Amino acid sequence: MKTARFVLMRRSFPICCFLSCSFLVVFHAAAETTIPIDRDATGVARDVNLLGEAKFGNPESEILVVGETAPDASSSQAFLPFMLTKENREAIAKAKQITLHVSLLSKIGVKDWELDLYGLPDHDEGGPVQKDYSSGELLEKGCVTGRSPASYQVMDVTAFVKAQAKKSSFVALKILARKDDDALPNRDDLQNAFVFHSADQPDEKTIPFLRIIP
């Protein structure tokens, strides 16, 4: 009698199937923010010419003059105020850089002149006050020169704006003309001035503003 043999064959099945999941991670880069010049309740921009300790130019003027307003006339400075929202202050705290942008319209007799940028620390909200003309913290020397092109001039104001935004919703800056061996008015029978677009001129592409770069 033949004996039947049954051989149990075991087959090994390697685990070769894996559950794979692909995750698409999208990083949304924070957008740059711009802050316009502060305006009063009627909508008039508060950027203005400082003409002396208690003299201010027309707030509705379409230009900001830095230097002589006419041949041998009083030396004007540009006052640039900005109101910060809560969102602005939060963005400023995290920002890598903050820049001031002012559009240079023209230059008159300023071959050897330069402009200096100042911050006005702890300034009250609103327009200029008497002490603004003779006070301020130097932020950048020679930020604009007689060789600068008629276009937007960009100035770094990161440290000053960050410091102000920590304790206030208002930032005030000013620009003045300087020549190391001269002062304005200089009695040369000529006008020496840098002319900028103000926030009240109709072309929004050339108005002053702050840019917050995340």
C-alpha cells in the first residue's frame, strides 16, 4: 500500500506594501505693509514744511521744500508724520526692515548740498510743534545729495521706528538741508532747495510712505 505524502509548503510573502502619505506644506510669506502720511479729520495730510520755530507751511501744499523756499529765503525742513494702527505696530515688531520712501521732484542749486534725516522722538500725535525745527535725533547723514536722481529716495528707519512703535502709535520724521561750510539762507541771490512730492498731490504713485518688510 502506498502511503501518500502531503507536503505542506509554506510560502513567505514579504511585506512590500506600505501606506505612503504625501503632505503638501504651503508657507505663506508675510506681505509687505505700507503706511501713508497721517491725515487730519478733514483728510488733509499732515506732512508740512517747517519754516522756523513757530512757522509752518501750508498743509495742503503739493510739494515739500527742503532748503530755501525762495532765493535767500528761510530754510525749510520737511515734517513727515505717520499714525500706526495696532496691526502696524505688531508688524513693525516682527519686521526685518522699515524704510521711508519720499519722491524727489526736482533740485534747485544744490550741487554741493546734502540732506540729513532726523527722527523726532516721543512726538505728540498730530501736526508739528514749535520745538521740531531745532530738535531731533540724527538717523542718516547725507541721505540725499545733489547727485541723487529725481525719483523715490529710500532711507532705512528700522531702529527708530521700532523703538517708537513699542511705546506709541505715532512716528514723526523730518528732513533738513546741510552743507558743512555753509548754512541757509546763504545770501547768494539763488534758491538752494530739494523739492519733494507731498501726500496732498494727486498722483498716489509719488506720495511719501513707510514700508514694513517682514
